[in-house]
Amino acid sequence: SPQQQHRNFILGMKNIAQAGRLEVILDKIDLSARRQLFDLGGGPGSYSIAFCRKFPRLKAILFDLPETIVIAQENIRENNMQKRITPRAGNWDTDDFGRGHDVFLASNVLHGPASGAEGKLDKAWKSMTAGGLLLVQEFLLNDEKTGPLIPALFNIMVGAFSRSELLAVIRQAGFVNPQIITVSEDHSAAWITAEKP
């Protein structure tokens, strides 16, 4: 059934998140002074849960489609995070992201030129506090667009930005100091930070 396929996809995403990508970023980023994370397209909630677990003062809003939120809620309950992570069902094309976020996580939602990345980043910017941190995880091509393999395959299926393209899109949305802070060993995931001035 479509429901079962969706569930399998989301749980697959959970497995990918837990297979090393979380460790990569948790060691590289300090959110101890941050208070409110907005997790755009947060899926099963793996990142929100991990960040809240590591940084005890952080709370998160996990935003995704209603059918995904059902799965996220189970995960949040299993991890006893109901007081810290608030699931919010919505559609990123039509719904507002609220206000007051000092961290904004966009993990695998800015897939290349056709993904509406500009609109999502514009809404992200509006929803964030001054000094807020943008945290992006994405499959990125090299600037020649010849590889690496996983982003290149992803580009054929869904779309992918090159490194310089995504940094430029982030700058155009008003963020400053965008930088690639880490790339996974198999080059399947790059993490980027930027700030709202």
C-alpha cells in the first residue's frame, strides 16, 4: 500500500540518519547556547532527538507532512522527548514556519534547482532570530558536476546542487558566512552552516 511504502521510506531515512551521519555533525557543532530548533522536513525525528539529547537546553519543532508526523510521534515517545520536541504537521510550500527559531535545520530538503530551495530558505530566514544558525545537510556535487558518485546518482533521480551553487543560494537568501563544515567519508552528505545577521 502507499502508506506502507511511505512508512518504509521514512524508516529507511531513519536508518540512514543513524548510520553515522549524526555522529559526524554532533562532534562538529555546538548548540549549547541555542534554545529553539526548527527541523524542516524532520522525517522520523532522528536529528531533533539527537540534538536535544546532546544539548539539554534545546527544544525542537519537527515540521513534516501529517503522515510522517505520525511516525515521528512514535519515535519521540520511544525516546521520552515529548516535553522537548513538538511535532507540527504542515506543508513547506504553503505553511509558515513560525518565528523565534535560533537554529534552523534543513536536512535533505534543498535538492537542486527544482526543489524550491529559494522559497524554503526565504521562509527559514523570516522565521529565525538575529544571530540564528542555519544548518543544512545535502548531497552535493563537485563544481564540475562530475561526482562524487552518490550525489551524481541522486542528481539524476531528484536533483542536486554543486557546492558553489548551494552556497550561492544560501547567500542570496540573506545568510552570511556559509561554509561547508564537514563531508561524510563516502561523500554522500555535506553539512553547511550559515548565520542570519
